[in-house]
Amino acid sequence: MTQPRAAIISLEETPWYHVVSRCVRRAFLCGHDPLTGASYEHRRAWIEARILSLSSVFAIDIAAYAVMSNHYHVVLRVDSSRTHAWTTEQILTRWTQLFAGPTSVQRYLSEDRVRMSAAEMAQIEELTEIYRARLHDVSWFMRVLNESIARQANQEDGVKGRFWEGRFRSQALLDEQALLAAMVYVDLNPIRAGIADNLERSEYTSIARRIRNVTAREDAEKCPRDRKAKTAPAPPLRTLKTPPSPSLGGIGSTKDHASENNKLQPERSLKNIPQASLMFFEESDDFEQSIPFSLEEYLELGETLGRCVHPMKRGLIPDTSPRLLVRLGMEPQQFLRHADHVLKTFGPAIGTPETLSALALRRKHRRMRGISMARQIFEKHAA
């Protein structure tokens, strides 16, 4: 049975989610179509860039992603506390990077602000709270992402209609074991599909991007000091858009104004939004605020799993267990054995048996789908 989105995405339960969106009819609308010979590989770069640029606007951080021929995965973290620290001007400026916004918002972000009436300012306060909530809303993040890509693709093809299937699918990640399982599943998608044979060549994935970043940093450290000085600094991750020109307008209901001009900015404007960095790895106990692993341990696990899940090079499960699985108290042999399909066995939430049971109790469910798999891979078994 389809569940309401509010029952699936609950920030009170966890800020971490795995989301998936597929092209309509699972067609190769982002890759190479073997039937027609047409190639749309360049669209995978569109999606990768848009995921990272939207992260710089929303209070949503990206831990992992993989863009495939007919679908994409994202592992993300929602930071609702960040939006509460943003001022009215920051909220409205971020929102108008994506949408034109009503005339009252445009006036507020211009020099005409000083001439706004008390009623207009009250309306601005209400709109700010509406936009504040949207800027840490996964559904709005996915709406902007999918709508902008569909608009580009349909324009390129000269057609109208759906590009994506209906609603995106989401899974709550209840603990660090679930986060690890989702991230490594997502990052290994090209290897599992047989279109890449190692992590470095897994194009349009977060793990390949991380490896490139590490290589670039190592190369930069080897550069002469004068060459470093000529390197332009990276743009700030949260650069705010220049306020739009003033525009006068009357007063209506806040609900109407929140919907007014609720049309995405043109692509030339969206392309100017800077891309955010991926989340950093930080070995800690703070699951709420960071990826609680070291990058070295994560890459070690990725290399090991890559040899186990590649369809043409399936290797033996190694005798030595990856350190990360041991540290998290997971069952190495079972995890490696089920790694290529583990997320498919879970329902709207992924976690250890304890966290899944606790969630079922809070939601008054008899049990959560996937608890049998959780017992196999997330619990250490007696020798």
C-alpha cells in the first residue's frame, strides 16, 4: 500500500534518506539506447551538477549519489536547524535563486524595501516561514531537481510530457549501519551494472568524485608554491544571488503569494548556482551531523565489494573482513554476500533489528519490512 510522504520522511526519526527517481517507462533517457543507437549520456552530467548545485541552496547535504542510464540514487542528510539560523533576507535570496517569487519578495530584496508598508512586511514574514520549511524539504528538493532536468530534456527532444515516473522512492536510514549500506550500494551502481570495472572509472558517482578530489589535492600539494598562489580560490558554497530588480505589487493572501510566480527560473539562471561540496567523512560518534566513517575505511570497503558485485569479475569473499564492517559490529560475510541487492529487501526504512523494531513500535506496526535481512547483515553471529 502506498504510504503518505509525511509517514515516510520524518525528520523526527532521522535526517538521513536514500532517494531514487526513475525515467518514465525506465527508458534510456539519460544513457545509450541500444534499440535506437541514440546517446543521451550528457544528461547524466546535468543531473550530477544539479544535485550539487541544489545542495548549495537547500539545507540538504549530499553523502552519495549515482546517476545511471535510466535512474539515479542520492543519499542525503537534511539539516533543518540550518534554515532556522538563516535570516529573512537569506531565506528569500535562496528561494529566488530557484523561483522568481511574488512581487512583494522582489521588492523586499531591492532598495524599495524601505517603502514597504507594515502589511507588506507582515506578508514577507509569513512567506519567509513558508520558504524556510521548503528549503529543508526533501520533496521540494526532488521537485526542483526533476522538473529542471525534465525541462532541459524535453526542450532538447522537442517534446512535451513526462520524463520521470511518478513519485520518487525514499528510504529512511535509521542508523550508521544503514547509512553505510545505502552509501556503498549507491556508489557501486556502475560496477554492479558492469559499465565500470573500478571505483575511479565509475562515472557520475560520488565515490569517483571523491577519488578525483583526493588526487587533485595530492597534486596541488606537490605543486611549487608560486603555482599554488595563482590558483583561483573556490567560490563559497553558500553564495547568495544578487537581489532582483524592484517590482511593485499589491497585497493578497499569503497562500496565493507563495504560489505566485512559482515557476522555475530559466536554465541560464540555475546554471549560475555554485555547486556544494560533498559531505566530509569524519570518524566520530556523531551520526546526526556527519558521515561517521573515515574515507580510507570507506574506500577499502568499496574496493572489496567492487570485486564481489561486478557481474564479470565476481571475486571470492576475502578472509580478512573490511575494517569498517568490523568496527560497526556488522556481519562481514553476510553483508558482502548480499551487498548487490540489500536495499531492495527493505521497505521505507533501513536499520538494525533494534532500530527497525523501535520504529515499528512508534508507528504501531506489527513489524517493518527487511528485519530478517537486518538480522543477517547488521548483527554479529556467534562463531
